Amino acid sequence: MNTIHLLSFLGGQELIVLLVLVLLLFGGKKIPELMRGLGRGVREFQDAKNNVGNEIRKGMNEEPKDNKE
């Protein structure tokens, strides 16, 4: 909980320092690849979330089956 609380107070200077550190660690050529991979991951997560939502809605719209024997 404390980590989440600390991350919520990032200001402009902290973000600049983090961006400089990322640039130094990964270099200018690796950052686009890193962002592309992050974008793919977010897109796959959104697709999975939408699929689950669609399945739930479809299940709610189906008629209940009577299991009388």
C-alpha cells in the first residue's frame, strides 16, 4: 500500500529524472521496441477484457435450461 501511495505523488521533476534514467539504461534505439511491446501487451489485455465481457453478456442473455428428467 505504501508503494502505491508513494507513486501517486510523482511530480514533474521526478518524471524527468525517471525518463533520463530509462534513456540511459535502455538507450535511444531500445525505447521504441520497449514501447511497442508495451502497446501490444495493453492491446492484448483490452481484447481479453472485452472477450470476457462479451461472454458474460452472452451468458446473461441465454435462456435458462430446464434440467427436468
